[in-house]
Amino acid sequence: MIAVRGRFGKPCPCCDAPVQRILYADRETNYCARCQTGGQVLADRVLSQLLKKDWPRTIEEWEQIRGG
């Protein structure tokens, strides 16, 4: 979805969920977990390895952690 390009942390224009980001090497991909992955937060290589079991699996868990 091109509508979330460069909008990391800002609300998705379609559903208001926070736009997520995946970092890999020198590349960045922004996506809306609710619109594009059915609510599943995709693993960022750096953070998910650091957090392991504490990594939020759904957008609801992510919002709960962030206080949203």
C-alpha cells in the first residue's frame, strides 16, 4: 500500500492503526498491520531478535504495549 510510505508511527489513512516498519540491512518497508497483514505485526530482524518472546504478535498487543 503506497499510502503508508514514509509514515512510520503515524496513523494509517484507511484504519488509523499505527504504521509499522521493517528494517533489513539498508532497506526500510512501511506497512499497516491491520490493513495489509490481518493484524499481525511482522518481525523486524533487529528488534524481534532482541525481544524474542516479548515481541508483540498482533496489532492489538502492539497498541497495548504502546498505551494506545
